[in-house]
Amino acid sequence: MSAYVVEGKIIAQSVYDELRSEIPHLIRQTGHRPVLVSVYVGAHPAIEVYIRSQNRAARGLGIEYRWYQLPDTVEEHEVLRRLDQLNRDPEVTGIILQLPLPAHLRRSILVNAINPLKDVDGTHPENVGAALIGEMRVGSCTALAAMRMLDATGIAVEGKEAVIVGHSELVGKPVSLMLLDRQATVTICHIATSRRGLLAEHVRRAEILIVAVGSPAVIKGDWIRPGAAVIDVGINQVGKQIVGDVEFAPAGERAAFLTPVPGGVGPVTVSMLMQNTVKAFKVQTAEA
């Protein structure tokens, strides 16, 4: 292993240190504390781990954390009613709808129902549109985490060949916009790229590689360009192990920087959620 392993816990802690010095001042200044609310449908062990991480991080910073778990049989109108209540509650700073949702619930309808000023996951169309024109208010927490980890490598992004594998609304698409804003040359790969047998060719060109497809070891270590920065967003369970989308050990022999799974992007994603909540709080209290 020759690559420098970029540890997410260290980066997340630096974010928390920044927020820990800011939040008490905001509470004294406004007489209120930020309130983050999670809406969770069904029963998913992975989501419950994420919620516990959010709760622990929020309370450690002085942010009040609440969550509402709804049964996986809940009707869409009931979820909409709950979101409307939270939108109208002046105490609530941020709302995050935990994904994935049961198949009968339409993600786009529910995400669109969240007040964009309370959307702390950066998924409301108004916030996505602001990012598209280079005026991002809050971004996707996972995409922001990937960029924060890339920044930790010290690599100058401008002009670099950046390849993103995966074009999801939460990672691939928003991180492509963030890289474009930094003047990287961006290529997005997806399932059709793989079907044509071109995925390895694109990956081999990447000076910056960000992978988020949810398929264990889909990116082979010998595809990695020597000296590349590799950000692995994937989280997959293989037997009793949690692994990423990149073959970790072989990739580490070629990359200059590599993020681990677990312990990489995940902890930083939670810290970005806290950062987005504080941003929302400042906007809301300034307009009050």
C-alpha cells in the first residue's frame, strides 16, 4: 500500500471543531438553538446506524435532533402531512428525508414538499437549481463530503481529468457540478458505459476518480491511474464485511490518495449535514 489513506474521522472532526466554536455564539445571539428533524420510513439497519450517528453528532454540537419513524405501509399523503407540519413549525431548522424509501412512495414528490430553506440535504429542486448556476446555498451532504475529502489531499482541481462513476441525484450529478465550478474536466460514467465495455478506459484516464455506484469492487485496482486521487463513496456488505466500490488494496498500490470504506466518506457526510443545518439556521434567523 503506497497510497495515503484519507481518514474521514479526522476530516469530520475538523468540521465539528469549526461548528463547535460557532454554534454557541449563534444560540446566544438568537435565543434559539438549531433543530434538525429526520423523517424515516420503514426499518433499515443501515439507516438506523446513520440516524444514530446524526443524533450523536448533533447533540455533541448543541443542535437538537428529533426523528420520526413511520411504518413502511404509510400512505404518501400521510408523509406529506408530516412534512407540511415540519415546514410550518418555526422551531424546526432542517428536515432530512432518509433514503431509500419504500417503492410505493415517490421520492421526487416528497423531496419537493420540503421547504427549500429547511432542505439540509440539498435535494430540493430549488437548491439543485441554485447549484447548477453556481449559486449553491446548501449541497448534497454526500457530494460535499466527497469534495471535502478531495480538498484534504491538497490536489489542485483546476484542469484535472476528473471521472465520476455513478450519476445519482445524491452524488454523481451534484459532485459533477462542484467539480465543473472548480474547472475540472469532468466525465460521468454509468451503467451504459459499462455495458459498452468502456468503463476501464475512462477510469484509467482519471487523475481524480469519484465512485458511487453501490457495487463491491466494481472498479479494479489495476484500472487506477498512477498518482490518482480516489474517493470511494460506495458502501456494500459482503458477508460480514463492509467494503467499497473500489478494490482497496490493489488500488492503494497505484493511487496517491485513497479513501477507506468504512471510515471514509461516511463520517464526513454526517459532518456536512451538521454544517448545512447551521447554514440553514443562519439564513432563517437573519430573515426572522
